[in-house]
Amino acid sequence: MTHAEFADLETFARECLAAEDYPADRHVFQHLPCGLCGAAPLTLTIEHHSGSTEQSFRGVIWARCPACGGRQRLFTFSGEHRHYEREEEPACPCGGQEFAVAMCERFEGAQGLTGFFDEGVVVASCTDCGRNRVLVRTD
């Protein structure tokens, strides 16, 4: 992905969190490429654990890298008391199954407990058509 495409994904993630409504908060954006080879396009499996909802994900996002074949945990938001419920393999409406993945988290600023995690979003951009989507929200 180009710098402009990642900038578009960052804009999308910030919009998902309504970042403009929280100017005193800190919004941390980071790309989530393959941890083994650094490639950006990944295929994903989202494993939902008990207590997972649309607005508050609990589980693991697994990634497989088409470039090196490695499989890894890309993101975890769970605990030992949670158990596996189901999994999904995201696909774009265009049929694409490889995504550039990023995460944006909001940490409270002057209006709350400074530095306290408020909410986050894991987003993806289809490498075939460029369509952005929310994978999971954390709260």
C-alpha cells in the first residue's frame, strides 16, 4: 500500500471513532503488517470469544501473510475467563480476501482520566478494490 492509501485508512479509522469530537484526547494510529516479514496485505481470521459484541470485541484476530506464509496473532482483546465461540474470515464484497490492517485507539485527555483507554477500532482496506471496513470495535 502507498502512503496515501494508509493515510486514507487512518482518516477512516479516526472517523469511526469520531476523533474530531474529542480534540483533547489522544488518538494513536498504527499499521498492523506481518510481524515476520513486514508485508502489509494479510488474510484474516477473527476469533470471537464469550462476551464479544459488535461494539465491544472480545477475542483474537489472526493473520496469515500471503508473502511469507507466516501465521500470527495480530490483535488480542480477551482474557483467561473467556472462551472461544465462533470465527469468521473477512472478505470484501468485491471478493478480495487480502487486507491492509490498522488500529486506532483513543486515550482520554483533559476531559477524563488522562491517558485512560476509551475505545478503539481495527480497520482494514481491501488490497483489490481499496474499500475500507471496520473489522472490530473495542470499548
